[in-house]
Amino acid sequence: MKTIQELQADIVDEFSVFTDWMDKYEYLIELGKGMPLIDEKDKTDDHLIRGCQSRVWLSCRKEDGRLHFAADSDAIITKGIISLLLKVYDGQTPEDILAADEGFLEQIGLKENLSPTRANGLVSMIQTIKDYAANLREKPAEAPRADASRDLQDDVIAALRNVYDPEIPVNVYELGLIYEIQAEPDGQVFIKMTLTAPNCPIADEVVAQVQEAVADVPGVKDVQVELVFEPEWTVDRMSEEAKLELGML
Amino acid sequence: MDIRNEFPALEQQAYGRPLVYFDNAATSQRPRSVLEMQQRLGVEANANVHRAIHYLSGEATERYEAGREAVRAFINAPARENIVLTSGTTASVNLVATCFCARYLRAGDRILISEAEHHSNIVPWQLACERHGASLEVLPVDEAGELSVEELERRLSAAEGCIKLLAVTHISNILGIVNPVAEIVAVAHKHGVPVLVDGAQGIVHAPVDVQALDSDFYVFSGHKIYAPTGTGVLYGKREWLEAMPPYMGGGEMVDTVTFEKTTYAPLPLKFEAGTPNFTGAACFVPALECARAIGEDPALQDAQRAMRDYLLEELPKIDGLRLYGTPREKAHKIPLFSFTVEGAFPADLAQILDKMGFAVRSGHMCAEPLLRRFGQTSMLRASLAPYNTLAECEAFVKALRRAVNMLR
């Protein structure tokens, strides 16, 4: 099968015949209409990536070391772009997906669609694809450690790295929203966290996601999340990696 | 008045096509008089206000207070003490939700809002209710998008004094219907309930006389009525503003400060802690002068009605298009149209229209509960200003038809 780079080159080639945006959009709309839909039963909140403008659903399964994706969106142009992304990533190995970038979308003049200000869910979707890849990589077995709660703490952090503010393509941990984690050996976990803005309309949702993600960590029996706005969150709390991701460095 | 010439932003192109700006309910463009004044004040009156005794500070303070006076005159408030300058509608609502509720809201009480509110007139009240153990009650709109004064009367009678304040929009940013606010205020007052009117859209499209309206609070933003962003107004009746505790603490809102006890500055400065957006507020003078001139120009008023009538007639002719906010009396509709089209998702339409040069809004537009009431998660909105033209409306209908066809 073709490599990610070859598939991207094919798409760039395909788009080179379009002379104006209208042709390009019509093509995306066609792609969007033709894309195999995600199974209705998979169209759950677990697979939902929420944007202000449109919603995206994405599911992933691993077969013979390769990842297969299914996706949907209520906006058809967004769906067309998703279909391009899946053309490139579907059936690839997690390692190749992690190593690839999405520069080809810029080459075909769709970069504006990847701007976080579009709030169409695409940026978060790409991040989710990468997360699936990162989590489904063949991992070398780690030597068991003596300190069980230390271990649990690490697992909780790993789980938090999978929770996103829907509008920001950086996970809540890297964003610096988590102020405190106490993971007791008996499986009791206490988390103190904040949000980027106190009036965030999706506050409950982010807190619920944190709660759920941590509850799913093996060994965790009970999770308590406390939401605080003191001290106030500032961009200084973001990790270097997060700042880099958002182009602030 | 050659209005197109007054607004230089309208001369621009988007992707090589003439820009048609139909997102005026989000923010309006600014006239030359405002743009020039912003620049001039940066040179001639850039010093902190209400503090120093030097020449430049005096100039700045005078301009800032002139902005306040322009606002006072525009809405016919009794005195400058009634006009608190803020950073926008959101800040004004939050101020009242914090300070009024601190004084008057107790556990078990209720705040009444309407179903047609912007998030800015929902969330501050939710937060206040949480702080004080109170609850939020919602007055519904009907299928047409209209509020029922009878239903309001019924709710107020049933509440038996539990409702401490009614917060209602003058004109919803989705429905574009002028609510019967004077009637609403009268009914609420009959039951002893004070009223805050969200005038973010109302101040632009309806004449506002706060004394005739008799509302207890009237709030709006400057940037929707030709002033710079970061400017806003809280009009309040004096007895409420006197009784409410201060909002933020800081400079300029104080009389004397000791570590034991601080006394506060008299109104309106009591609510204006910190350095205000003095240049922005000073620009209320040319901005409201522009609004006044537009309001008194019969040709422009006729043109606005013609645009409204044209779109009210032509949009529903598009197959599968559903318009939200269709009052029984056409006179109650402003030229603001929110709609959905079967088989064409709003974000897609907005994206295609954008490429054709039309700036429209899509999404939930900060009024999720109202959209949900109509069974939608997303709508498309075209909101017009007096500087738009009938030719732009005609081009819009054509472009919209084309976009719909592309998507189906």
C-alpha cells in the first residue's frame, strides 16, 4: 500500500487541476457526500469532537498493527476535508501516523480550514487521530515499579493527556489546567483543576471528561474533581510543548 | 447623507470580490468621524482621567465625560449619575448580576429571564443564582419567536414575590423581533419586580428613551452602534445604583482609603474602578451623532424597511428555507434574519458565501437554549445595518441560492 507521503502527493496532484475555489469546494462536497459514515452506534459522545460551528465524530480500530478510522460531521465541507485526512491515514501504522504532518492541506489551499478560530472541530480531530496513534503504538513492556501510588499517579497523568478543551488542540494537562493530583494507593484520586475562563459554557463538560478519563484508569476506585478559579489560570501555566503547539513560542 | 462614503470599511474587497458586510449584529463598522477621533485623541488627549491636575489629563477627562453626556442625551437619562461606562453589554450585565444580587437576592428567590436571551444575559444570572442559592426561571417564546405579556403576568402572579428581577432582551440577536419592553416593564413593576433590558441590538434598531420605558436598568455595547470595541453602558435608576455595593475595587472608585475603612466615590465613578477605556468612551460623541443622523434621515429609514421587506419576501421562496423570528406585525421585525435551509448545513453555507464576499454568521450564535427551542444546533444569520443596500440584498439572495444548490 502507498505511504502517507505518496497519498498526500496524490491529493496535491488531484487538486492542481482546480483553477478556482468553487471547483475545489464542489469536489470537497462530493467527497463529503461519498464518505462512508461512521456506524450510527459509534456516533456517541465518546467519539464526538465539538466545535462551535460544526461537530465531528471519529472512531478508530486497530487491525494487524494498522489503524482504521470512520468519521462523520454535520458540515459537509468539513466532512470533505476529513475524507482527505482519512484517505491519508486510514490503514497506516501508528508510528507512521505520528511521524506525518498535514502540510499538504496548506499546499492545496485549505489551510484556513485548520485555523482554531474556525472552530469546526478539524484541529481537534487531527489531534485525536494522533492520540489514537500514540495510545495504540506497540509499547515495550515497562518494568513494574515498587511505589504503587506513584505508578497510579503517572497513569492518571497519562489519562489527563487525553482530555481536551474542545476549542484548543492541547490537552488539559499540558495546558496547565490541572493544579493538583493526589492518587492514593487504595485507588482514591483527588484532582484540583481550573479552566481557561470562568464563564466557559462547556465547563461542566470538561470536568465530566476529566472525571470519566480518570475513572477509566485501571486501579482507580473513586475520583473527586474540584473546580477552582483561584489562582487564576494564565498562559504561563502552559508547558513549553503546549506553547509551541499553539504557535506562542 | 451619503452613508456609504462615511464608512470606509465598506470599500474593501474579500477574495477579490466586493465585501458585503451582513454581520452587523455582531459588530458594526465605524464611520470616519469615529476613526478620526480615535486617532486624534491618541495625540491630543492621552492622559489618565479623573486623576491629575495637568492640562492633558483635563482634556482627557473632559472628552470622557463628554462621551458620557452623549450617552445620557441619546437615551434621555435624567443625569450623568445614571450612566456607568463599562467595557460592553456583558460587563454591564455582570455588574448588575453581581452587585444587585449581592444586595437583594436570597436563597429560594428567583430571577426571571426570557428564552430568547444571549448567553451574556443568561450565564451571569446563573452564576448569581448559584452564589445565593436562588434559581432561574425562563419565560418561553412562541413559534413565531414572540414573548407573551399574558404569560409574564401569570408567572409573576404565581411567583408571589419570589422573583427579584426580570432580565429581558429588547431585540433578540437571533430573532430580530422588537419585544414589547415598555409593556413588559409596566407589568413587572405592577408586581414590584425591577427589570433589566438588554439593549445590545435594541439601541441600534429602536428609539430608546429610558425615562419613557421606565426600565430599572438598560445595558448596551458601543461597538454595535459605530463606537470602538471595549465600550459599553449601564444605565441604572439612581436608587438602585446608590443601594448596590461597588463592583470592582481599585483606583478612581474611592473617596478616602485607610486600611480600616474605605468610603466610595459618588455615582457613577463608584462603579468605574481602574483606568477606563477613555478614548473609546469619548468616541460615543461622534458615534451617537452618526446614529442620530441616521435615525433622523427618512430616506435611510425607508431604505432599511425596503431591505427588510425584500428579504422577508424573498428568503422564504428558497426551497426548504425556514426563517426564525416572524412576528405577527411586520413593523416589529428588524432587518436581521436567522434561518436554516434543509439539506445545507449553516457552516457550509457560511463558508461558501464567504468565498463569494458575503460576511454572515453561522453557528449557535451565543444563544444555544433558543436554538434548541427551535430544534436546531446551528443557524445562519444575515444582519443588516443602515449602510447596506437593496442591491446587496439582491446579490445575497442569488448567492445563497447558488450555495444551496452546490450543497444539495
